[in-house]
Amino acid sequence: MAMIKVDENRCKGCKLCVVTCPLKILEMSKDLNANGDMYCVQAEPDKCIGCAFCGMICPDGAIEVYK
């Protein structure tokens, strides 16, 4: 099973990962990080296929993908 790890404080809430995910399993947290930004979370972690599109598109390098 693949999974992602989001560095909550590096994420600026641009939502590029949410739009890019082919399975639409990412969403923005309702909580804010230390910078006052919403951050990406996996809404359905069991469905992650490890494509790594989210990690590649992230301009802040806030997402690591593990397969």
C-alpha cells in the first residue's frame, strides 16, 4: 500500500496536489498550520496508488510519497 506524508508547515494550501490526484483522494484540512494556511491531507489513504503526481507537482516540496 502506498502512502504520502505531508509536511504540514511547508504546505501553503495551493491545492495543486488536490487537483492533480487522479483518484481524487486528497483534500485540504479544515485545520490551519503554523503559518495560518490549510494543508493537504489524504481523505482516503487506502486508495492511494503511489503515482507520486502530488509530490511532483508540489511547489514547496511538502509531500513525500512512499510505495
